[in-house]
Amino acid sequence: MARYTGPKTKIARKFGEPIYGPDKYLDKKNYPPGQHGLAKKRKKTSEYGTQLAEKQKVKYTYGLLERQFSSMYEKAARMKGRTGENLIMLLESRIDNLVYRMGIAPTRAAARQLVSHCHITLGGEVCSIPSTIVRPGQVVAVRERSKSLEVIQDSLSHGTGKYSWIEWDADKCAGKFLNVPERSEIPETINEQLIVELYSK
């Protein structure tokens, strides 16, 4: 299964944001990577460069590769409403993202692994495809035999995410996807309009 396996702190430093979660190295070196670091004179970023950087940031944040992201954008473009917002809504509705939002996994990469290793169920059935789109009303849960896994218990011990579009049941280790969140409710700092402009060229 294709996924990004390169250095994550380097990517986070490139965008200046902890897109993979808390990172002690990013806190120490909160400037772009490279031999000269802050001393390097950087050229003014072009309009295209700004748009491309925003797309790359969203790709890395949600753990998608180029072809997956392009397919997701095309699907968003066919939907009614604003394409940029549709794209973010689709990304938020992926099962790996919801597992992360529910606090079952500490990062989206860990959530993706839990799903692909058959530790997560959707509507009572085992789901092993991280890109599965969850519909409002469906229940995402930890598989019964996987509830004792250390990574899951450790993540849940830090508290589950409190989001208005998710109803969490701690006793059952399950969360109900109540509705697709409004754009204003999503905490990530994303300018989706730049992505729309990039693909519109």
C-alpha cells in the first residue's frame, strides 16, 4: 500500500507547522531545513509556488500521495457546492482520519496502519481500506480482539478528541460519525482556495 515513508520532521519544518503532530525537533528548529537554515536568502515565492505548497501541505497532513489526492479533487469537483470545501469534507470523512479524530490513534499514519491491519470496524464489519469514505450515521469502532492493543490503550488514555460531529462511546470503544463537519469547525490551517486555483490552471 503506497504511503509516504520519508523524514517527517523535515516536511514539518518546510511548512513551519506540526502537520504530523507534536514534534520536539520542530520546536528546536522552527526554521526551514537545509544547510544554511535561516541564513539562506530565499527568493520570493511565486503565486504558483504558494498554491503548490498549500496542496503539498494538505497531502502530507492527510497522508495522501499525488494520484490519490488528484482523484479526491476530481470527486470534489463533481459534487455540488464549493470545490475546495468539498475536498476538505471528503478528506475529513475518510475512515483513517476519523480513527485519528476519535483518539484511537495518536497520528493519522498510526490510524492508517490500524485500519489496514484490520483492527477497525465500520458498521460492524472489519474495514481494511484507509481511504474508505464514512457516511453520516455510521459507527467506527475498535475490533473486539484489538481493544487491548497497547497503542490503542495508550492513545485513548490521553483523551479522545472532542468534536461536535463525532459521538464517542468509551465503553464500546466506538464513535458515531454524526455529520460532515462545517469548514469552520475543522482546526487545520488550510487555504483550500489556493488548491482550487492550482488545479484550475
